[in-house]
Amino acid sequence: RNRISINSKNAYPNFSDTVNNPLFRLRINLSDTIVNNNNQTTLHIRLEPKSKVTFDKLVERKYMTENQKEYLIKKWRDEGMLFVGPNASGKTTGVNGMIEYTPKEKNILAIQETDELFLINHPEFISRHTIKGNNEGDIHYGLKEHSKNALMDDWDVFCLGEIKSGDDAASFPSIVATGSQIILTSHGIDEIEGLYKIGDYIKQATGYDLDQCMRFLLGIKVVCYIRDYKIQSISEVRGWNYDTNKLNVVKLNNE
């Protein structure tokens, strides 16, 4: 139904189904019997509501405070953002709510592994998903390939989904060089660790030293740490400290 094959050479297919459930976008992750010790195929389905979880709803659910909401909306007019946290903490939920405040005069491209990020009332929004080779052909469109193509266009905002490998981070320096706004997610136990996680992925992909890789992250100005479906803290990146050769990251008051 979703034109996805699972076999011994493609044991870990993951994909989105945005059609067959009226209420949710389904992020589906399969693992084949060849890799499971119980000799069964396992299926994991993550539900993302088709109705937008707005910032107003997130305030009601104690995901964020009213002050945090107003601060993020103000910063999103011009600043790049990173949402950091563990698995299933609410990072994608935060980004999905944030991009809804993208000014109408800005066009925005979302590149994501599965179809979770979407906009409701924006006239200039395009979403593209990655395609992994399934060993039945040579088709592969990762974040690197999509980003390279996007550099041919004039995008004001890049929404990069989740950076979780060197391959994902390979085009990050080129995207930063465009001066476009960026919003993305990453794993980490706090804001600084999330930034260094991306820096390390860039290092893996490019071979630059870590200091140079961290300098590429100057395009990210606001970092939110999410845990247990709540913004635990917010930090600002305020330039580069040439004495320590590190990003100058300042944690804000949590109110």
C-alpha cells in the first residue's frame, strides 16, 4: 500500500503514511525477522496529529509558558533555532508549532525523513522526504541530496527535520552560507550537548576540525531543551568567544 518492501537486504524500512488514517500521520518503522531474535517482524507506529498542535495548545498542556511562547514567536521572525532532547520528548511538536509563525512573505522548505512537519495556512511551503535505497535499485535521496538541490533555489527558511548522522550534516555548512534561516532538531541532554552533537556530525562529514564545525552553528541563535513534553530551558547563542574558541551560549531565565 505504501510501496515499501521489507526483505533480508532491506531489514529496517521506515516511512510515513499520511493517507490511511483520518486523524493521524503515521510514522512507521519496521524491522525484519532476520534481525530480530524472536524470529518475528516488529512494527512501531508513532502518531502525529493531522490537526496542528498550536502554541496556544502547548501553553495549555504546560509544554511551554506564555512568556516562552511570546519569546519564541518574536525570535522566529529572523533567528535560526534548534530543538534538543531525548527520543519522543516533543522536539518535532515544538518545531511544528514554531514554523506556523513563519512570515507569509518568506518561503520555507522542509526536508525530513518522514512526513511529520507541515504548515496549514502558508502560501510558500514545500516539504520533501528522504528516500533510502532498498537494495532493489540505486535510488537514494538523503538530506544531503535534497539540500544540494535546494541550494539552486532561493529559500528563505530551511526546516531540516532531525540531524542524526554525518550524512545528514554534510550539507549543513553550505546551507548556513546562504544566510537563510534554519530550524532543526537533534538529540542531546541539554542545549550545549545538542549543539556539539551537530558539530560532531559535521566533523564526520567534512573533515574540518571541531572548532570550525562549531562556527558553522552561529546561524542558530536560539536553542530549546525539551524533556518529558516540556521546554526545560532555553539558551541563546551570542556569537563566538575567540579566547576560548567556543560558542558563547547563555542560558535564559526559565520563566
